[in-house]
Amino acid sequence: MTKYGITFEAGDIVLVPFPFTNMSQTKPRPVLILSNIAYNKSSLDFVCCGITSNLNNKDHSILLDPNDMADGTIPKKAG
């Protein structure tokens, strides 16, 4: 089930409202959808991970390149 009639697929990049630390406000931030379409169709939730261009070359960071995009563009190269 979807709240707004949109079913996301794994690999989609969407903007979601992320709360600030004090939880008083939110700001739209990009996320990568990880959960599969079957889960996303049957739930009001989805599993995602945040995307940022503000990296400090952490061991667990994965750098995105414009060539990684199947469709669309990323506004700036991370790293």
C-alpha cells in the first residue's frame, strides 16, 4: 500500500524530510531506496540510506559518480 500512490523501487533516489538534531524542524534530504518493490507495495514504510556529498573519506563510505546513475543526474560529485 502506498500513501500517495507512488511505489518506490530499490535503487530509486528520493527526497525525504529529515529532522534536525533538536527534532523541531525537518529539511528535505536525498536517500537511496534499499527495500524491494514487493515490500514497498505492501507497506507505508520503506528501507533507505542517506546520501550526502559531505564525506570525510570514511572506511564505510561509498562514493557516487555521475556514471552510477541509470537515469537523471546528481548535483555534485561526492568526496
